[in-house]
Amino acid sequence: MNTMQNLDIRLTDSLERQLLQEAIEAQQDYALDRAIKRLFQKVAGFFKAPEGRVNPAVSTAH
């Protein structure tokens, strides 16, 4: 009976390590996805039309 209890603990520890590793990997993937998104947003900012950055003191003819 004692052997069975030790086996259960090892399986539980193993499962806990596996779940923890999966959580760490998911967090790293999320951080990488966010970093890539920010990079694309910065690159896209270089290609935006300049009218998005108009000086408010400049008036346009209507």
C-alpha cells in the first residue's frame, strides 16, 4: 500500500511539473505574440498617411 501512495505522489508531481511547464510556455508564447504585434504596429506606423499627424494650428480651405 505504501508503494501505491508513493506512485500516486510521483504521478501528481509529474503532472504538476508538466502543467507548470505548459503554463510557462503559454506565457512565453503570449509575450512573443505581443512583441511581434507591437513590432508590426511600429512598422505600420511608418507607412501611415501623413494626414493622421496634422498640426492642429494649420487650417484647411473648405
